[in-house]
Amino acid sequence: MSEELFQQYLIILTFSLIGAVIFRRLGMATIVAYMASGVLVGPHILGFIDNPQQFTLLAEFGVVFLLFNLGLEFNLKKK
């Protein structure tokens, strides 16, 4: 892994952690913080990520964890 790619991973994780702490203190879900940090860090707003195709594996894991978290939120009890 190149040093530049590793730095970009650290930027993503740092923004996600800071966003999660802030959103949790505001009483909001951390999923919203992760999505907001992804939008901020991405190539269109702040531009920290130059080549988003390098992060497809990380994005796929993010979708899996998002669906898992949504599955935990729903309750399928029948009355």
C-alpha cells in the first residue's frame, strides 16, 4: 500500500470518528455522521480523495455495515 493511499484511509477514518462523536452528542444516529463524512471527504466537496476507485472495497464494506445496522433497527414482531 502506498503512503498516499494510507494517508487517505487515515483521513477517512478521522473524519468518520469526529463526525460520529459530534452526531452522537447531538443525539443523532452515527450512520448519518458516516454518510456526511463520506460526502465531505469525497472528491467533490473537500477533495481529500483524488481517486475514488481505490476505495471500492471500503465502500462495499460500508454498504454491508449499513444494511446490517438497518437490520438491527427493525423489529419484525407479529401481533
